[in-house]
Amino acid sequence: MSPPSPPPAVSGVHHLLLETRDLDASVAFYVDVLGFTVRKREAFRDGRPLVVTDQGLGLTAGGSAAPGVLQHVCFAASGVDEIAARVLAGGGEVVRGPGPGPYGHTVYVRDPDGHEIELVELDSHEQETLLDEDH
């Protein structure tokens, strides 16, 4: 007899998809400025171009950029101060920080569509836990 299965449960955010006004500008921001890596490029189910990153972010064209749809998204990061400097050097907006936040050393930046993106630098124990959960 096999052991009982754990009850169904949601364990956390796996990925998210953002609609963009300018896909090329958004890809440049996330890849060139924030350092994301492209996992694949393909057509979305409705035919729009889709770019998927290794960090769990999908980007597609055709967004309305209507305010209030998304308050913010948070990604674990390293080198938060350096990322903030790259955002500013590239003409981007730092909304708040870098500095202490509820989860660690944090900076909030705005992407080309106005989405607020939080980047939090986890301490070494939290980073190891996150990596263990991924594997």
C-alpha cells in the first residue's frame, strides 16, 4: 500500500505573463537592464509573439496598459544596487530604494509599460531555500 498523497495545495507563483505596448522595448528592459535570460520565443495561442524568460516572466504584444491591473511583481535578485544604477543609466525610473524592504534589500523600478517591479536581494539562507525549491 502506498503512502497517502498530500492534499492538493498551491505552493507559490510559477510564472506570469505581461501584455506590453512595445514588446521590443520590454524585452530590452527585462533582458538588457534587469539581466533576465530568454528561454524561448514563440507564438502565443492567439498568434501574438511571445517571449518567455528563465525567470518565470512571459511577455507578449498587444497590452492596453490599463492602470490598476497589476500593483507590482517581485523577483528575487542579487546586486540590487547595481541593477538600480543600470535602470537609471538607461533612462528608467526607480520608484523607491534601493534600501530595506519587508523581505530584504529592495528596489522598486518601473518597466516600459509602467508596471512596478520589485527586486529583492535575499540573504544567503533564503537564496539556498529558493534554489532547493526549484529543484
